[in-house]
Amino acid sequence: MKTNKITLIIFLLLAFTTGTFAQGFIEGTVYEENNGVRTPLPGVNVYWKIVNEGTVTDANGHYKIPLHERIGCLVFSCISYENDTVHHMVEPAHYDHVFNTAHMLNEVEIKAREKASYINTIKPIAVQEITSEGLRRAACCSLAESFETNASVDVSYSDAVTGAKQIELLGLSGLYTQMMAENMPNFRGLASAFGLNYVPGTWMNGIQISKGTSSVRNGYESISGQINVDYKRPEAGESEKLFLNLYGNTMTMTELNFNTRWNVGKHGSMMVLGHANHNFMSMDDNGDGFMDDPMVTQGNLFMRYNYAKDWFEGMWGAKALSERRFGGMMHHNTAGDSDNMHFLINTTRYEAFSKTGFIFDRDDTSLGLQQQFVYHDLKSVYFGRTDYEANQLSYYANLLFDSYLVNVHHKYSVGASYSYDKYNESLNDSTFRRIEHVPGVFAEYVFNDDHHWSVIAGFRADYNSYYKKMLYTPRLHVRFKTHDEFAIRASAGKGYRSPNVLAENSTMFASARQIVFVDTPKMEEAWNYGINLTKGIDIGWRELTISADFYRTDFVNQIVLDRDADAHQVRIYNLDGKSYSNSAQIEANCEIFRDFDLTLAFRYNDVKMTINDTLMEKPFVNRYKGLVTMSYAPGTWQFDFTTQFNADSRVPNLSGNKTAVEHGQDIRRSPFYVIMNAQITKKLGKCWEIYVGGENLTNYTQKYPIISAENPTSEDFDASMVWGPLSGIRAYLGVRFSVK
């Protein structure tokens, strides 16, 4: 009896397997025929009617498509030919199709407006693309100001004096977002505080934002997400031959940007990008005796060269930056003695990178090497009481091999990486030195059936020499897409980061608080899980796109900056308890009528961490944010308007600060406020544009953001309690000149 059962099971398996593989294929070649001569036709769409499942003919006009017995109607579609439908294709066969009659099209003018941002429905990872059109809808003087029309990323001041800005994604500080420059990690370490100001807005071709964990190809540092900056490139058609931008605002900030490109031989191209900005006057609109904005002078130069020929591609580039940042009290002009309540930060930064790739004859097979060198030097004096100097030397290398298994539906990547970071820091009389070597290996498998399913499964292992710890990083991304443009994406994974406490939290120096290290900082570690739903709905000739997502981050360890336990201290220690972030967002975009785009978005944050043995809201995180953006571009005019709705947030306990209590600055929650920005752009011929705009049109500012501004030498002085805008209405004017 047992033998009979085994025989029956084997028979059923064989029958199932035979039935599966007996499905068969329709294959053949598609030709065009002119005067009796047949020529193979590549790029022809071959698909089953109704279900729209199909393929495309290769360079030799050949196609192969799995049999679909229930449909039986095979469609051949090609531009400049009328569609042909072949019926009763219900059995495996070899079928050659011939297009005989050309369908001549009348001349058609196609006019389309690039979206400001969109979620790429093809990629397994939910990536929001901010396009060059989106960057032009606001002043975008730097990367820090490029998210004004974006609902996912918040940008705020770190303190009330230095002008340092920080981003926030999923309710978490930008420290947990992996910052990338053309898919290489950047703006780490000493660049954390002011790095967003090191990328001029006119240098960027686009920005990619992904929430949650990212690919293991780029390292282990992505915890809450990844932001990648895509710079302008020197190839013809990628950027302007010559571009100039002159900008000025009512805070006396003036800047000049330019880029130019030219060909070098048949296979090479060169590009130079430049930036300079300067504040001419210090201003104090709120009358607290401190400059509203610091006086900043920056020079920034970027040179790059690209080469491409047959089996080899290469990119090389170098950047140099010098910045002087000066601010503080209005009635002094220089920084020096201990009563002089000013800060002075001098920064010098050099970068060099190379990206080389070898392309093999096998489809989708290549070997690439990325390298990056960074030297960053920072010298600063904060209010005559804190001297902080630091320099950073970093090297990064990433070797990647890409190919596929069996067919291109099953791709894989394997590689090895190495990073080196050397930090020398001095804080008053204390010195700190850290050298970190991190070698690592990784592997990633990608499945894509070209119709519904995409899967990315990756794993990497790294060893951190400073913490003497092995880091194991698993990550998974799954996408399912239906025929009616509905996509579901889910992700899960782990991330780590090495904290640079002093450099990453320089806002601590903008106060009289004593810095107390309760623990020796350990590596930060967290899990992230998320789901994204995207749906495109056709409304006549328009498309309504709706996107909703939810992400949760659970920390295993986190560095806690405790400003609640004592109003005159910042206590730094490792997490002892829970810390998590829940972030939910919904966004809708549609072209309401021709040339008028509307975006509506709402986000809710629930972010808590254990501070002083109590699980409480993380400070300065708005509970929710609403966003409305409108853009109307009739002819040579363009009108852009953005409104941000910012909910309340928790403010650290200041009951121990006598000055804050006496002046009513000891608030436990910040109020709700609204920010409005607008811009008008006018095209003047083919080369010129003029734009004028206003920021913070509601003129809303945080009242008296500096505690004890009238007595800055007291122990109550604190400029780090910032929860809202620091400057009122700001108008600007700019001119663009470009030769395509």
C-alpha cells in the first residue's frame, strides 16, 4: 500500500510538471516588408490582448512569449504601423509576422510638463524623485532649501545663531538618513552640521528620496532612509552648455552660480561648476541683540570628467570648498576675547572621486569600482567660551560585480567595500582621536518578472575596528504591481551608524550648558519596517496619483542627548529602554486642469524615546504636517505657491532655567503655525528667465528663541531651544541664463 501511495504521488508530480512545461511558447520573427524585401524589425511589442502580458522583439526581430490558451489573440504593435491582431493562437507554434502597410502619421506636436516629483512605480524600492522642475519651483539656494515643496522631508534650524540646518525623515534626525552623492556616501562626520549648505541648488539635476532601509550595495548606514543627490553631468543633452544664476534676498545674501561643459575628444566630456555667496549686512529684526542670520562667505568649485567607449565607462571629479561663518551679537565686529559673544567657524573641505566600470559582452554584466577621498578641516570659536577644532580624513571604496542567473529575470550583485575614517578633535583642553577601519562584503539577489513581482534580498557583513564589532545587515524589499497601476511595496531591514557626537551635535556649543558624557557612546543600531501603496487613476486625459505609506523604526541602541534632566546640562548616554518612530503619510497629486498642478499631503509622527528613565516624546518633532503646493504655468509664465501646516511639538523641560521661567520661554509644547512661500517666474526668450519670490509670507517667527540673550555670559544662556522659523518675510530676486 505504501509503495502504491509513493507511485501515485510520483505520477501526480510528473503529471503536474508535464502540464506546466507543456504550456509551451509562441515564437518567431517580426519583419517589415518593402518592395518584396523583408527586414527584421526590433522593438515591436508582442502581447496577449486583454491581459496586456507580452514581450518586445530583440535586435534581430525575434520574440518568444509563453502561450496563453484562454486568450488566443496575439497583438503586434509598432510605431508607424497599424496594430495587427492574430486570432486562434492556442497551441505552441513558430509564427513569423510581417508588417506590410505602413500607417503614416500626421505631424503631431507633443507638449508635456515635467512633474515636480513622483514615485517611481517600476523600482522595487519606493523612491520619490524630485526633478529639476521641482527644484526650480522654489529658490533652492542649497540642498537645505530643496525640500520646501516636499512632504516627506522636514528641514529646520539646529540652533538660533549658527545657521546650521538639519533634515528630518520619518520623524528622526537626518543623522539616521544616509546622505549620498551620486550613489556614494557623503556629508558624514564633520559635514553633518553644515553639509546641506555645501551643495548649491543649481548644481543638482534631481534628488531621490527613499524611506526605510535601502540596498546593501551602499553600506549599512541607512536607518530611516536615504537621500541621493544627482549632480548635473557633462554629457551632451544632460545639462546646459552654459548656465548662469544670480540671486539676492532681503537678508543681503547674494550668490552667483555657473556651470559649463564641453567635449574632450570623441568619447570624453568635461564640466566645471562654480558657486560663491556672501552676506553684506547683519540684521536683527526680532530685536534680541543677536544676528538673525550669520554672515556667511563661501566659495565652492566642482570639476568633473566623464569618459565612455564601448566596454569602459569612467567618471572622475574633484571639489574644493572654503567657508567663513560668523555670527552672534550685533554690537561687535570681530571674534576674540571671552566677553565677545560671537562664534566664528572656518571650514575647508576637499573631495575627489572616481567611478570606473567595465561592461562585458554578456547582457547586464559589469564590474565597477567606486572610490572617494574627503579631507575636512574645521576651526571654530563659540561665544568666547568654547574652542572646537577638528579634521577628518576619509576614504571609501566599493567594488561591485553585476550579472544574472539563468536569465535577466534573476539578477545578482556581489561585492566588497572598505571605508577609513580618521578624526582628530579638540574641545577646549580635551583631545579626541578616532581611527575606524570597516571592511565588508555583500550579496544581493534581484527578481523581476517584468509584470507583477519584484524582489530584492540582500545581506552584508562588515567589521568595525574601532568598536571591534561584526555588523550583520539583512534587508528585503518586495513589490507587487497590478495592471491598473496599483503598486504595493514592503521593506524590512537593519541599519547601523557610528556616532560622531561632538561634530554631529555642534548645537550644544550654542549654549552655556555643560556637556556631560554619562556613558561611552556605542554604535547605534535599529530595525526598520515599512509599506507603501501607490495608485495611478486616469481621469480623462489627466492622472491622479495617490501614495500612502507607513514606516516603523525600532532602536536597539541609540545615543540620547538628554536636555530634560537638568536645564544647565546636556547629558549624553546610550539608550536604556525603548525608542521608536511611527510615521504615516498620504499624498495626492493631479493636474487639475491644463498646466495647473496640485499636491496635497498629510503626515503623522509618533516618535518616542526613553529619556531620564521615562518613555516620552522626542523633543522638537511635530506631531503632524500638512502640505499644499500649487503650480500654474501658462505659456511663458509660471506661478508657484506652497503652504506648510506644522503641528505642535514637545519642548525640553526648562523649569530649572530661571531666565526662561521669568520671560515665559519655559513652554512645554510649541504652538501650531503655518508657513507660506510663493514664486513667479517669467521666461524671456530662449535663454533668459527672471524669478521673484517670497518665503514665510505669514511672517511667523519663534519669539525670543535665545534664552538670556540680554545676558549671554550667564549660565542660563541657551540658543539651542529652536522649534520654529527664526526669520520673518524674506523676498528674493533672481536671474537665470542658459544655453542648451
